[in-house]
Amino acid sequence: MQIEFGAPDPRVRSFVMPSRIVWSTAVGVEHAERLLQEDDTVCSLRPSASGECPAVLLDFGRELHGGVRLDVPATSTGRAARIRVRFGESVTEAMASPSQDHAIHDHATLAPWFGHTEIGNTGFRFVRIDLTDPETAIDLRQVRAVFLRRPDPWLGSFECSDERLNAIWRTGAYTVHLCMQDHVWDGIKRDRLVWVGDLHPEAMVIATVFGANPIVPASLDYVRDRTPLPGWMNGISSYSLWWILLHRDWYQYTGDLDYLRAQRDYLLGLLRLVEERVGDDGLERLDGMRFLEWPTSDDPTAIDAGLQALVALALQAGVWLCNAVGEPRAAARAFAAHTRAVGRVRAPSLSKQANALAVLAGLLMPEETNERLFAVNPDRGISTFYGYYVLQARALAGDWGGCLDLIRSYWGAMLDRGATTFWEGFELDWLPNAGRIDEMTPAGMRDLHADFGGWCYKGLRHSLCHGWAAGPTAWLTEHVLGLTPASPGFERLRVDPHLAGLEWARGALPTPRGLVRVEHRRRADGSVDAHIEAPAGVEVERAVS
């Protein structure tokens, strides 16, 4: 008899032991430290005569995606016991009442007698277990995290003379790796969805670390197939513009012309939709939800300026894509609309995010905008998502040193407070008199998770593993190692490193033709000595001696 087992899960499972006991109740918990050992000893949770629930809080050492497996060799009554299991990306979240929306983080369930059970499917680092049964004691032999992830190896790498930057590159890569689940999710705790605008920084990190991974086209197609024209992807007009930009960049990094040709009909229809919304005066008039990202959502001037720039960028990409798939008339129409759009600059905005898009679109001069805006209080007024585009705009101004300082101060500050992945939102102004996410917040101090955040990520709903925040990983490889495709699929590779005060940097970038490896060292005169190993079939364009 042949048995149909269904489609395989592309992810793998592994078990992770807790690394420390953060906290336990004063009574009712015996030998909590044994939960850190891989042996047959047990931790006991026993009901208190006073009615207090015995509880223990475990730290698994880093952000994970999955659940926990409880091994219960005995209960005092020979029956299942009632327990409560809470997951948290911070200590505070696991000790409180976590939100229950895209994933369930707070479970009232049963611990089996003489068995084991698996609970939860979410993003977490901390797990609190309470015995809520007043009549039954339980023994826990082990509490292990069930870690669900894609088995894809890290092909790309980055290392330099500044370990802080190395840690930031790795943290961004790990953040996105966790978000590579069924599709590329925006976050593993809450936004377990494909948001195509948010996908752009993640796709650039995936290209940098994993190469031409099929999860990116699968995610792009998932959104396309659920958005018949003339609808806007995710209900947001700008997100359909990001779909165009994603296809340009993905084709540049992969050279997969067959996949690009499969987008022809939808691409041409979407470009028509965008072209029709650029008036004779050059102003974009996108309908639907007008949105860039949450921190600019209350600033209509920033939204107008940012959307003008995004339309120009998308139409410019559309020209290139239409030529690539052999559609010269469509390319000409997109070029005409782009010419109108790029000739019109909206009212000035103080938003760094909107100005970054305008610089990238050629609407503003990079050097002047950098001096006037980006380099003034550089780690204020940015966001974890659009911070990537601020970095890209500052690189166009040649301010690579300023970019490295921004990466160290802004993204590095999250690591300083216990982060092992990058967050949905963050501001340095949250830090004074605030605690860490991996410790109990002392009395009189502000809680970095519970007391901050805005819009859709207020308080404990705030995701502390959000793929859109990982932009520095792609940026460091592109600008410090200096590795970019000079033609689709890296038939030609451009090498243009910028050490910006670093003594050395080395790393690798996956291409469809194999792995490119480089090592750069700064000479005494400030120039760069570059050693490049490129696979056969890759023509190297060197911008260094």
C-alpha cells in the first residue's frame, strides 16, 4: 500500500537547551538549575499551601522561532497537571500577559503524566512555566526549545577590524534567517506575513548571505497572486512600487531571466497603473493607502515627498526591466512617465526617510542633503526599516565613515541592551534610565520593551525580531567589501571597497557563478590593497589598485 504523506516542511527542527534560570518563585520550585543539564535529574514544581503558583523563567540565550518541549516523567497524582506557559522576546514579556494575535504567546494547557508535550509556535527567547494546579506536583526532566528554521547555510560572510560591526552584520543575517519560514515573514512573533514593501531589505540580506534562495521569488509570487490588478499589494500603493524594485534588484543579483519573463504581464499592467497616476505636471497621484512606514505615517509632507521619489525609482526600474524582457514600447512609456516624475520635487520635508528616497531617485543632491540633514544628529529621526535607505543615500554622498558611525551607534545600541535580533522600531531616546530586555527591570527604571513603541507596535506587542531592520548586513557587504553586480547575475562584478578608518575587511558574497572572496587592507597612505578571488566566468571591474 502506498501512503501519501503530504508536502514536506522545508524547515528543520532541532532542540536548544536553556542557558540560564532568570528567576523562580521563592517557594515551590526545587532544583531549577537541573533544567540546564542534559541528564535524568529533575526540577520539581509543587503547589504551595499559601496558594502561590510555583513558576520558573528560562532564558534560551538567543531569539528562536518555534515552541518548547516539556519532558514530564512524573506527577504526584498520576494524572495530567494544569500549567501556564508564556513566551517572550524579553524578560518582561514572558513575565507579563503577552499579546495574542498573529501567534499565541500565553498558553493555559496540561502537562502530561509520564510523557512529553510540545507547546507554542512563535518567536521567543524567554519561557515562563507556572504550575496552576493546586492539587498536583510535577517533575520536569527537561524543557527544551523546539527550534524551527530553514536549513540554508550562510554562504556570505563579513569580518573587519571592528568587532562591533561584525556582530551587527551577524545579527542582521540571523534576524532575516529566522524570518525565512513558510515565506519571508516580516517578524516571527507577530507579523508572520509577507509584507512586500518590508521585504526589500530582507531580500537584499538574503542575496548577501544566502544567494539566490527560492524563498524570495516564492514570496514575491505569493503577494502577486493575491493582488489582481488594479489592486495595490497589501492594500498600500507604495508596496506595489517596492515589488517592481525588488524584481530589479533580484534580477541583478541572480540573473534569472526566465523568472523575470514570467512576471511580464503583471509587470506591464502594474507599470501602466503607475504611469496613469503621474500627471502632466509630474506629480504622482497614487490612490489607496498612502504610506511609507510607520514613523512617517503622521507626516503628510514626508509621505508626499517619499511617494514622489518612490514613483520615480519604480518607473526607472520599470524601464530597465521592460528592456530586459524585450518590451521596448513599454519601456518608452515608463521612461516618459519617469521623466515627468523626476522633474518634479515635492515640498521640502525634514524627514530623513523621505529625503533619503529623494536622493536615491535623483531628486536631491546627495552631498548637500547629507550635510543639511543626514549628518545632523545622525542617529535621531531614523527608523530600523528606512535606516537602510538613509545609509544608501549617505553612501551616495561619499560619507562612508558617517555611515559606519551610524551603524555602530544606532543598531549597536540594541545589542548593548541584550538584543540578539534587530527590532521593529527603536529610538535612542528610549535608553536613558531604561533597563535591558534580558533582565528584570529594576524599580524606578523604564522598561525598554513595555514602555515604548508606537503605532502598531506599542508596548509588548513590539516585535524584537523584524527582518526589515537588518539592512546594515547588506550595506556592509555592498559598501565596505565593495561588492555589487555590474551586470545581471554577476557576469561582471564591481569591487569598490570603502574601509572608512577600518584597518582591514574580508568576506564573501554568493553569486550564481560561485563564491566571490575578498580581503582588503588599508595602506599607510589610506589607499586600499584589495585581494579578490572570483569564480570562472565573472569579469571583475576593480575600482581599487
